[in-house]
Amino acid sequence: MSKIKPSKGAPYARIMGVGGYRPTRVVPNEVILETIDSSDEWIRSRSGIATRHWASDEETVAAMSIEASGKAIADAGITPEQIGAVVVSTVSHFKQTPAIATEIADKIGAGKPAAFDISAGCAGFGYGLTLAKGMIVEGSAEYVLVIGVERLSDLTDLEDRATAFLFGDGAGAVIVGPSQEPQIGPTIWGSEGDKSETIKQTVAWNDLHVGDVSKLPLDSEGNIKFPAITQEGQAVFRWAVFEMAKVAQQALDAAGITADDLDVFIPHQANERIIDSMVKTLKLPEHVTVARDVRTTGNTSAASIPLAMERLLATGEAKSGDTALVIGFGAGLVYAATVVTLP
């Protein structure tokens, strides 16, 4: 017989509050067209994107996260001192160590919570949400702050016609806390590492100091390009369209509901054509509100789902207590889907 005392947490977990931060600078497609041969019509028809937000020097990964976190904490009605863990999903914090989560925890006045970063690309919010749920049910934290934050403008190659128009910056945050009834469903998550080359960073950080310029990409003026995110657009599109609708359906099944039971659908805001395809494949009824934040925010990777959630609630398109299906998918290739009750 084990001598270890069993852990004891809450019966279930729920999202208690949500907050978002979008940088003040709004960048229309016309700005993107200054460096690529394309058109506003082509960008909108291929992605649905009309504008995106790009961060200033002051709008750092930490600064945006702190703003979004403050709103989420206030929305949840708790104090920073009650937070037992801070989980940050990002691919655009450029220090290998320490984790940006530790700085954020300190700046918001959270005391001494567990704090760590995760790298799960556009599925990062779903990964963080699942970890938070486990902590609360296991009893290692009563309240968990989950943040998705990106400054993808720092990782955008403005001369890459396939990706220059896609990416934006921002931060979204939620507080996850205890519940007496299930309000976060089972997570359907996974990875397909055999497809990892379809979305990747162009150059590894250590390649920048090897001294061999021939191994590094150059811009039109012959200067070494900073590492950027590149993707095989058609391969990613096909994977998202055909495989992610299956994962979304599995999340509905795991939660014990059907599409008719949904009020809201919040997919990763990567591309409006992907969203439209998923809506059709899942046969979502007309009454289901579909997040289309991608039109004005672009692809903000880990931040896209909480940012879209926050906007739907702020505009009244969704309301507290609604049942929502959320799904994130991207580099890895990785994915995570679950059904939640909106705060």
C-alpha cells in the first residue's frame, strides 16, 4: 500500500475571467503590399484578413501579457495573490531562459506562483488550459493564469508572399479556477511530427553566429534576414481543413454534446477559409456564433483563441454561460480541442 497521501483539489475547473490586449498600431493590407507583389483583394480572398495589429517597442511580450492578465484577473473577481500558477504559451519570447512567465507573475503581484512557458504554437492556449484544469483538479493550485501571447511581427518575413500578410501581435489571458460542475470538457490533443517541416522557423538561432553567410537567407539588399516563420501553405491548409474538423468532432463527442448544443465556435484564427470549411464539415447550425477575429487581428498564434473569446463577449455576440467549442492547431504539427463554458 502506498504511503503517499492522495491529492485533493476541486471536482472540476472552469474559465472564470478573460482579458485581451491588442497593440495600438493597426496595419492594413496596403502596408504589406509595399514589400510583396500581391493585392488587397488577393489577401482578403485567401485569408479573410484586412488588418492586423503590430506591437511597438514598448509593447513587449511581457507588457502585453500584463495588460491582458490584469483584465482577466478583474473579470474573474480574484486578486493576483490568489494565483497559484502562471502558464504562458509563446514562440516569440527570444530569451531561452528565464521563462517570461516568471517576470509576468512578479509584475502582476502574484507572489510566488509556479510559473513556466510552453511552446505549442497555435495550439498553445488549449495546451495551457488543459494543464491549468489538471492543476486545479489535482489540487496544486486554486487559480491558474493562462496566457497566450505573440509578437509575430518580429518573426515575419515581409518579402515572403506566402506569409507576410498572415501574422499579428497581441495577448489573451484567462483565469481558470474551481467549479462544482464540469465547465471544461475533455481535451482532444496530439501531434503529427512527421509534418513538422510544414511550419517552421527559417533559421535556427545558433546558425546566426556560425559565420558562414552562405547558409543564411538574405533580403533583397543582401543583408542577413532575421529568423522568420515559414510554411507550406497548401499542405497546412489541407491538413487543417480535412483533419481538424475530425478533432473538433471528437471534442464534441468527448464532452457528450452535439453541434446543435453549441452556442459558440472559436477556432484558431489562422485563415477564414479554414474556418468556413470547418463550419461546413461540422454542420454547425445557424444559431452558432462563429469567431472571425482573424479579419482584423490576423493570426496571433497562441493568443488567437483568448483574443477572439474576449471580443465575442465584449461585443455581446456571445454571453456568459454559453457553450463553446475551441480548437487550436499549428506548428509541430500540434492541435488541441475542447468544449468550455464561457465566463
